[in-house]
Amino acid sequence: MTLDSKSPGGPIETRWDRHRFGLKLVNPANKRKHTIIVVGTGLAGGSAAATLAELGYNIKSFCFQDSPRRAHSIAAQGGINAAKNYHNDGDSVYRLFYDTVKGGDFRSRESNVYRLAQISVNIIDQCVAQGVPFAREYSGYLDNRSFGGAQVSRTFYARGQTGQQLLLGAYQALEHQIGQGRVKMYPRTEMLDLIMVDGRARGIVTRDLVTGRIESHFADAVVLATGGYGNVYYLSTNAKGSNCTAAWRAHKRGALFANPCFTQIHPTCIPVSGDYQSKLTLMSESLRNDGRVWVPVKKGDKRAPNQIPDAERDYYLERRYPSFGNLVPRDVASRNAKMVCDEGRGVGESGLAVYLDFRDAIARLGVDIIRDRYGNLFEMYERITGEDPYQVPMRIYPAIHYTMGGLWVDYNLMTNIPGLYAVGEANFSDHGANRLGASALMQGLADGYFVLPNTINDYIASSKLPKIDAAHPAVQDAERNVTEISQTLLGIQGSRSVDSFHRELGKLMWDYCGMSRTAEGLQHALNTIPALRDQFWRDVRVTGQGEELNQSLEKAGRVADFFELAELMCLDGLYRNESCGGHFREEFQTSDGEAARDDASFSYVAAWGYRGPGAAPELLREPLEFEYVHPAQRSYK
Amino acid sequence: MALTGLILFGYVLAHMIGNLQIFSPDRGQLNHYAAFLHASSNLALLWLARFILLGAVIWHIVAAVQLSKIKSDARPVGYVKKRDVPTSYAARTMMWSGPIIAAFVIFHILHLTTGAVLPLKEVGANQPDVRYNVVSGFQNPFVTGFYILAMVLLCMHLYHGLWSLCQSLGWISPRHNQKIKTTSAVLAIVICVGFISVPLAVLAGLVTY
Amino acid sequence: MRIVLHIWRQRNASDKGRMARYEVPNVSEHMSFLEMLDVLNESLIARNEDPVAFDSDCREGICGMCGCMVNGVAHGPVPGTTLCQLHMRHFKDGDELYLEPWRARAFPVIKDLVVDRRAFDRLIAAGGYISVSTGSAPDGNAMLVPKKDADRAMDAAACIACGACVAMCPNASASLYMAAKVAHLGTLPQGQPERNSRVLGMVAQAKAEMFGSCTNIGECEAVCPKGIK
Ligand SMILES: Cc1cc2nc3c(=O)[nH]c(=O)nc-3n(C[C@H](O)[C@H](O)[C@H](O)COP(=O)(O)OP(=O)(O)OC[C@H]3O[C@@H](n4cnc5c(N)ncnc54)[C@H](O)[C@@H]3O)c2cc1C
Ligand code: HEM
Ligand code: HEM
Ligand code: SF4
Ligand code: F3S
Ligand code: FES
């Protein structure tokens, strides 16, 4: 099988327009006759479901939380990018496009990224009209800030709750359509399998998380907007429920999984405080604008931070990156933190943390200015750690934050399975090997509000989609598969809890497929995971029954899939003999310890195909061409 | 609720002012007032007022009963443990203060209007010697005690009632809430003090027949 | 430290339910409240008992999924804090805590501490939105919004739909939740055209959902983790 990305050629500025013109349309009167399933109600899924319903389609929308408004997008803090150039500071669609391709370390598709930059402008307009309370200047105009080291102010924000406010906008639009009866909402419902008929995606099998009932839903197209898989590491900044199950089960039905090893680590999170730790909390990157990162010069120096004189402090970022200092990009900052901790110079009880010190900033600017800038973040920190950052330096450590990899999709956001689409973090599309701050919200909404609603018509208009019903063997098969998995998990009656397995897997992944990776580390993980997975299937203890609300069973199913995905991530990481963006292979670095890409041999998207249990997956390559932004080495010295 | 509350509030206000005339240097003042109220020419008006008042009280009580019904419907199963976080105590006790006030009113009417409690003196046909009745009535500390208790409850009831009234009628805005609260408190206290002053004055012997 | 818990256990909607007593030894002060419950659940699983079902997702106070009554106060003793943001350092050795689900006719108990809050979504569907189809929007700066209005709207929009206000209100009224949405959309110029239909729709729906009526008691505001007024 060869991969056709369907990316249009010709001048990049007009690709999207010309492509859209080439797409077939569905007559408004007929839309009503078509049902589309949208799994996920985050920024991507919520906006897609609402918009498709406005167009006239019948929508069935699913989420595992008790309300569509609780999707993980709600947690996004910083902001959303858009090339409005309201500040006349030299921003443009082209510059956003350029920054995104470069930031992605030249592993993304130019056509997609350019379209994303073009659409970014409409997103803001749409959200404002919905009543999203973006920050304003006194004049009443929209306010912007520069974010994640960008040189232009193109980030729109709503306090520290941008994701929440954007999601509420989409959620309210969705509820509006639900009220109109155009969308049927299924909260507390988890997709557990994909129904394939004649090689097309025609529905999903779900479990009602309250009653445990297994149900099939049919449609003319299925959209997965199920978010990222960062929780494979157990500890991440993702919500507890975030999972890869929907995407993974689709993968097992034939959907290709692209660049699984591209994961993003966020440098400023609150460190782990004990083995009971259930998730990690992100602290806005903006802290690095005034905070200075350091560790003691001496190994295992257990003195209180304020007792350590400057001479015995190592401000390692400032030392190694004189020009960018504490503001180096996420991956660089993260990796360096790991390095100093590996040298045994980490701080805190666990030794897995570095100091983020505001002493000098407070001395220079005064407490009030600092409180003004970071007051709420300092509060959040104190609430969690019980320490006062005005007095003692913060302790921070990197944590898994985002996954660039995901289901492979073409320019229409359709996977290689006809009728199966993937939007938002669930697909691999626009961020290459590293995502820029404030670009995920942009991508989720671009996909859901503007791209998918334009491309999905073409498939529906040009496909023969005969009616199917529950009697169809494919449906029976999918339902049987789902029931079997639950029954097996419940039947094992082993001795270890699901979480204990998840923790162990997470630790393994963090150690060998985390911030920096080596061939033998990945190989070690590849040898260890199957053993651990077998133990899981032999010894996991899932209490209760299937026909009730059973949170252990929910977790068990998700962890089972994490085990399989974890293996693929390591394999992908092992194949990719280069360092790029979030994927840092210690063997491949420049003399001064920076990521060394190998464009000659790895300028491609790695799309993995499932070949059955135990069988080695098949690797398909989608070569990447760069006609506009020419690959160059990043440097922050 | 709001409407009836408003009427009732209006009445107590007027009534209090009426009562304060007992302090007027002209010892006859209060009786003249009563006489004026009872004057045959005003009889129709008086009864009209009484009907409106009665209607308001009944309506008010009905509304209150409905409220408590909605309340129990909205939470059929209660909490094993429920702590009332510090908010207005008056607000939570409307259902207690209210009925007690009502009970008071009944007693009060029997006392000073119909004379069922102690015989009323009349200076003329259908002309109660209000001054005498009030004074004699309040010479009894128990009567006075009950009156004072009732007035205090009334004060609380009105305090929350008034502020709540403004909310229900939508006379609110985040900026003015505090003002509204204080105004309600002041009004409630003024009314309560105004009323209480009479029995106290009598007990203290400041007001005699 | 050692914590004694009395937790409402109820298998499903039809089950009567009861309080059950548990002990969690050696609780660390750094644990979050929910992590303390995780630890309890691990021990229950080890004893082959059904773990306590409770909702949570983001565990950083933004999704609104978590929440239960702790000693009769929604989200526990610390003001402006969701249950997931509450840390054990606020308790002391030997404390006895009563954990109960939100109680309201409109929020039926699903299991243990998990309740069904879909009524909140239906309130939004009844008018808590601005009708604007995708693509029809003018430029973001075409309509100016005074900063103070934008800020006021943001204050109200911070509601996370946790339901604590309903749970705490002696009348089980949803008026704080509705007021927040009405204020959010009503303070913005975009929200004006549908101003009245929005309020009427939501109020009618609240009645249908059997939420109580507000008598301005104010306990909702006292427990709202987001300081909605
Ligand atoms: C703490 C944090 C801060 C962030 N800050 C920013 C930021 O400032 N700027 C930025 O651009 N990005 C940020 N991000 C990234 C961004 O928030 C996410 O990438 C984005 O919101 C993902 O949206 P989504 O719609 O694709 O998925 P999600 O919002 O995760 O939604 C997933 C949906 O799928 C549903 N679902 C999942 N699995 C199933 C299943 N099996 N069955 C049924 N339903 C299912 C869920 O219920 C949910 O509704 C941040 C991320 C985190 C964790
Ligand atoms: C059986 C007797 C009574 C009961 C059960 C009762 C109960 C109540 C209740 C439940 C309220 C509603 C509180 C709210 O809406 O926040 C209320 C309001 C009020 N009550 Fe009473 N009450 C009674 C008698 C009285 C009397 C005798 C008066 C006046 C002398 C009075 C004056 C008021 C006022 C002014 C309000 C405010 C109206 C409003 O809230 O809109 N009440 N009462
Ligand atoms: C110390 C306080 C009070 C005093 C001295 C007082 C005095 C009186 C007197 C003298 C009368 C008879 C008037 C007449 O027959 O001409 C009267 C009637 C009445 N009072 Fe009061 N009163 C007091 C408080 C109250 C309060 C608090 C209420 C209500 C909450 C109230 C409600 C009434 C009513 C309903 C009547 C009957 C009016 C009528 O005849 O239609 N009083 N009061
Ligand atoms: S108003 Fe406050 S308490 Fe009520 S739902 Fe919103 S956030 Fe929760
Ligand atoms: S507590 Fe209840 S009565 Fe109203 S003010 Fe709050 S909703
Ligand atoms: S779990 Fe999200 S608010 Fe508590």
C-alpha cells in the first residue's frame, strides 16, 4: 500500500481554495439523510459536531465524561495562536506557517501547516462571536501576547483559562444543536471498537459506562477526536481519563498510526512528591521569563536552597545557552533538567527536580510586580506543594504534555480507512516532531470548525453507503470482540490492581522512551514490555461486574491498549535513527549536544500498520517535501 | 411572595409610625388617630385595608408553604452531615420567624383589637381608648416579653425579607448588593426598635395613662 | 497521619445505600484528597472489595468533574478549592470525615459519590449560548468590548459546572450556575439579542429539572470553588 496524502500542488497560498473547489458537495436537502458519528467533544470534536449539525447532518456525539464540556481541552492555559497581525509587528500567515514548520523540526506537511495558518484568522472571529471572553485592551480591542519564545505577539488568551473558554464556546454551540435535536449526545459512553463494512468505517461499538450496556451505532462516516495518548506514561499533565483506546482500536482495524514516538515534554511542571502521585500539574512557561533555573554544583548537596551561595549554584541554562538562557525551547530546557538530575545534582526529596528561582527577579523588580505577573501561578504552586515561592525557589521538573503522533490522515483529515476521519490531537497532522505553544488549540478548532466540514462532504457525496443493521456479521464480530475483552479482564481475578501495572509501564516508558532515548534503552523497553503485558493479562485484578459503573474495568481496557501502543512507540523511536524535536536520541547529537536531524534518510512520516497480535507491524513511509521552508539546523546558543 | 412581602412591610412601617404617636406630648394624640381610623366615614377604607392585609398574609403564607414544598421536592434525600457555612442566619430561619410572627399577630389582634385577652376600654362608641389599652397591656411583663421577642424575630424576618425582595424583583447589581443589604438591615432595625420602644417605655413608666 | 472516612456507598440508582466506615493509615500531608481516596481504593481492591466510585478527570480544578460533600461542605473545608485541589495538609491525624454525594432531585446518584449532572447541560441547551453558525462571524475586532465588561464576563465564565452550588443550597437551587452563564453572555454585546429568551428558557428548564427556587441564602457563593457571585 502506498500513502497518498492528497496534498494539492501549485502555489501554497491557493492550495486550500483550489482543493476545496475540487471537492464534491452534498445537496442540503440530502444532508439530513446522512448520519455522522463524532467521538470526542474537545475543541476538535465539539466544534466538528456543532458545525456538521449546523450544515444539516444527523450527528451522534460521544464522550466518556459526564458532560461534553469536560473534555481535556478545558485544561489548556496559555492561549491560541492566530496570524491576525493586529499588532503590526511583522506577523503574517506566511510567518506562522514558517514558524510552525521550523518549530516542528521539519517533520510536518507544508500544505497542512499553511492551511492551518490561513484558517487561524477565522477561528478568532468565530470564537469572539460565540462570546469567548478573550482578554481585551482598555480600548476594547483584543489583546495579544507572545508565547513560547515567538518573536511576534500572536497569542490570544482568556486569563489562564483559554482552553476552557474556547471549549465552552464550542460546547455551547454543541448544546444549541442538541437542543435543536440535530445532535444526539452520548456522555459517559466509551467507544471500544470500530465497525468496518466493505472496507469502510460504518459505525462504532460503545459501552455505556453507567449501565455497562454494549451498543452499536451506525453512520456514513466516523470522526475520531479523542485526544492524545500522553497517559501511556501514567504520569502526565493529561487528565486522568485521557486515553488512546478509540484510536488504538481503530488502528487494530487497519488505520495507520503515524510517528508514535513524537511526544512533547513540558519543562515547567510541579515535580512528583510521592509514589501515590496520580498526575502532574503544569505551570505556565511564562515563569521562565523571570525565574532563573539552577541546581547545586556539588552532587547530593542537601542544604536548603537559600543556604547555597551563588558560587555553588550552577545556572546551567544560562551557562550553556548564553543567548537564550532560561528561554530555550521546551525540549532543550527539559533535556538539560534531566541531564543535571542524572548527574545526581537534582534537588528535593526525590532528587528529580531543579530550582526555578525568583530571588533575583524579586530583588530587581520588587515583590509587587512579580505578584502581579505570576501571583496566581505562585498560589497554585503553594496550594499543591505547601511552599511559598516568594521565599523558597520553586522546584520544577519536566513532564509529558502532548503527543504529536497519532492516526495518519491525508489532507482531507481522512485516515487510510475510507470514511474514518481523525481530528485534533488524535491525528498526527500539523506539528511534525514538536508542537509550538498555543498551536494545539488552533489546530483542534481549525480541524473541527473549518477543515472537516468542508472535506467530509466529498466522501459522502461520492460513496455508495448501503444501509446496515445490527444483524450484519461485521457488527456482530465487533460486538463480540468488545464483550470478550471485558469478560477476559473481569475473569482474570489476579492479584495486582490496574494502576500498579499502569505505573510500572509508565515508569518504563519515562525511563527509556522519555526525554532522551538510546537504541539499547528502547531495545530494553521492547524486551520488557511484552513480559509485563503478559503478566497484566495473567495477574490483573478487576473487581466488580461488567453491567454496572465499573471504573476499574474502564481503566483496565485503556491500560491494555497503552501496553500495545507503548511497544509501537519504542519501535518507532528505535527505527528513527536521528534526533528531531521531541524525539532525542543520545547517539544523534551535534558536538554541542543539540538534536541532529538526518534529513537525507528520515525526512518522512512513519505510518505503522497493524498486522495482528504478536506480528511485527508494517512501516509505511510518506516522504516529506519542503518547497517553501528549507530545512535548517536549530541553534539557541 | 415579593408582592405580599412588600404589602406586609408597608403595613408594619405605617403601623409603627402610627404607634409612635403615643409619645406625642398631646396625650390624646394616639386616640385621636385611632378615632380617625375608626371614624364611620373611614369605615369602608378601614375594612378595605384589613382585607388587603388579610389577603396578603394568607397569600404570603401560601407562597411560603409552596416554597418549602419545592424545597423538599428538590432534595428528597437529605445529608447525613450538613454544615451551614456562615451565611445569613435570618435567611435560613424565615420558616421559623415567619410563623411565630403570625402567631404573634393573632395574639396581638385578640389583645388590642378584639379585647379577648383583657377587656378594652372605649372612650366612646367604636372609639377604643387605645392609649389606656396599650399601657395597661404592657404593664404585664409577660405580654411585653412576648411582644419584644416577636419584634426581634420580625426584625430578622424583615432583614432577609427586604434584601431578598430586592433580589426577587431584580433590583440588584453586583456593585450595589452590599448597599441593599445594609439598607434592609437599617429598615428592619428601625421598625423593630420603633415597635419595641412602646412596651419598653410603658414598662419603664415613661408612658403612663 | 491516620484518617477515618465515613463514605456513602450505593451500588446503583435503585440501591438504598448506606454510610460505610474506612480507615486510611499513614496518609501523607502532600497527598491530594483524591490521591488519599486512590490509596483507599488500592487497599479495597487488595481486599477484593469494590473500590469507592468517585468522579475526577483533570485533577487541577478546571474540568468540574470532581466533588463531594466533606463533613457537610461541598468540596471540603478550604474555600475557593475544588476537591481535587484540596490537599491533606489541611487535615490532622485522626480526623473523621463524612463523604457524601451531591444531593438533589436533579442530580440522581449513579453510584457511591458519582451523580448524574446532565441537567446542567440541558440548562445550557435551553438557552445558554449565542446562536452563530460557523463562518458567519465578522472580524474579531469589528465589535469592541470594554475591558471591564470582558473581565466581568470572564469572571462569570469561570464556572466549571461542578454542581457544588446546587449541592450546598438548602433549596437545591441552580440559580448561581444559571446566573453565571447569564452574566457571562449578558455582559457581552454579542449576547444582547438573545438576552431575554436565554433567561426565560433556562429558568423554565430549571423548573422542569426540579431544581429548587432561590431564596437568596447565599451558601452557594460560599462554596463555589471559582468565586462566582
Ligand atoms: C495542561 C495542559 C495545558 C495545555 N495548554 C495548551 C495551550 O496553552 N495552548 C495550546 O494550544 N494547547 C495546549 N494544550 C494542548 C491542548 O489542550 C490539547 O492538545 C487539545 O485540547 C486537544 O483537544 P482535542 O479536542 O483533540 O482532544 P481532547 O480535548 O482531549 O478531547 C478528547 C475527547 O475525546 C473523548 N474520548 C476520548 N477517548 C474516548 C473514547 N474511547 N470513547 C469516547 N470518547 C472518548 C473525551 O471524552 C474527550 O471529549 C495543553 C494541554 C495540557 C494537558
Ligand atoms: C406564617 C407566617 C409567615 C411565614 C411562613 C413567612 C415566611 C416567609 C418566607 C419563606 C419568605 C421568603 C423569603 C425569601 O423569599 O427569601 C418571606 C418573605 C417575607 N416575609 Fe414572611 N412569613 C410569614 C409572615 C410574615 C409577616 C407577618 C410579615 C410582615 C409583618 C412578613 C414579611 C415578609 C417580607 C417583607 C418578606 C420579603 C418578601 C420576599 O422575600 O420577596 N412575613 N416570609
Ligand atoms: C409594640 C408593638 C405594637 C403595638 C403597640 C401595636 C399596637 C396596636 C394597636 C393599639 C392596635 C389596635 C388599633 C385599633 O384597634 O385601632 C393594633 C392593631 C394591629 N396590629 Fe399592632 N401593634 C404592635 C405591633 C404590631 C406588629 C409587629 C404587627 C404585625 C407584624 C401588628 C399588626 C397589627 C394588626 C394586623 C392589627 C389589626 C389592625 C386592624 O384592626 O385591622 N402590630 N396594634
Ligand atoms: S457556580 Fe460555582 S459552584 Fe456552581 S457549578 Fe459553577 S463553579 Fe461550581
Ligand atoms: S444558596 Fe440557594 S437559595 Fe439561592 S443564594 Fe444560593 S441558590
Ligand atoms: S477533577 Fe477536574 S476539577 Fe477536580
